[in-house]
Amino acid sequence: MDDVPEAQEFSRATLARMLRQVDPDATLRDSTRVDRGFCSIYRLDVRGDEGTECDT
């Protein structure tokens, strides 16, 4: 069987930079790592440009 790589852990700063690539006006409020095998998955709490909140 093939070796499965470990999920990569991202710092808060890295997640904030990735979020700004998608929406430059969004602000990362919080992040939670979700364990799903070898995939790097995070649940993000985001504040939008007009003060709206989104849990992604």
C-alpha cells in the first residue's frame, strides 16, 4: 500500500494570507483544524468587508 502523507498544518498568518487571495476585504477571526485523513481542512470564521460574518 502507498504511504499516505500527513495533513499539513497551517499557521493563522498563512490562513489569513490565503483568505485575502480569495477576498481582499475579508478578515480572519478564528480558525479550527478539522481532522480528515491526509487533507488539510480548516473551518474559518470570517468577517466580510461590510461587517458581515461568515462561518465557512
